[in-house]
Amino acid sequence: CGKAREVRFGEWAGMIRDNFEEEFWCEEGYYRDTVGSELNTDKKLRPNQTFAMVVAPDLFEEARLTIALETVGTKLAGGLGMATLSPDDPEYEPFYNKSDRNCNYRTAHGFNYHQGPEWVWCMGFYLRAKLADLLRQADRNDGGGLDGRGVAQYFATVLAPHRAMIANTPYRGNMHGAVFMQNYP
């Protein structure tokens, strides 16, 4: 710690930019949700990194961003949404039921709301970050990326279940699109 001093927004932004990768990048291939947490939550894989990828893309090294999107897509993307916690995490509880009155503190009364159920709205941030990354790769035209038609096909495939859900089913948000039991969030 040191002596407190006044920092202007521009300087603060520079400090964040200069330290972001070092502080938040995990060698497991994604960005940390927190840094310095006393609750041992620093290395939890969650979709929140995709929000930052959309609103502050300049913070991310392009190669690592691509790796992180692959990790998030592989580990968190479900049938309709993004899991709020990686299935590899020991605290993963993918089925939300606020009316559950069991004695399991991890799920009773919907305690697991942030511990695995899929949230559809998070998929939007993931897809926006993925689109920007695919377009960056296409601009480089290094032969490894998709062309415009390939990008469109990718998104049509990913969004096909959403179209079907909107047309044919009630709201679904648990693991693999299972229906919430009661009290839709």
C-alpha cells in the first residue's frame, strides 16, 4: 500500500490497460472473473469476461481473446444460453428452482442462481465478442478464418435453437434448456 493520491480518469484508464492482461489472464485459457478475492473465486470460469470483450475490446490481446472465446464456447455455451459457472467447477449446480426447500445449501431456495444455470442473455455478449473476433481474423485474411458466408452460417447454426424456442416453447433456462420449475427470473 502507499500513500493515497489523486488519479485522473485518463491515467486510471492507462493503468488498467497496462495491467489487465497480467492480472486477469489465466493460463487455463480464459480471463479471471476477479483478482484478489478472499472468497477463492478468482479462477472460476464464468461468462462475464465476454461482457468486457464487448465493451472494452482494446484491453485484450487478440490471440488470448481468441483462446478465451474458444474456452468459453466449449465449456459454457449450452443449448440456449451460457452456463453461469463451468461444469468443471466443484460448485457447479445447473438446475435452478427457487421453490426448492431441500437442505442442500448449494441449491435450496435458488441459491445456485449464479452457479451453473444457463442464462440466455449472456449468449448475446458471447456472440458479439465472437463476431468481432471472427471479423478481425477475416480482415487479416490469414487463411485460417471464416469468410463472410462462413461467419453467417456459424451464427445461423448457433441461433437456430433460439428461433425454435421462441416459436414453440415456454421460457427455458436450466442446463440444456430444461424448464424452470417456478418463478421465472
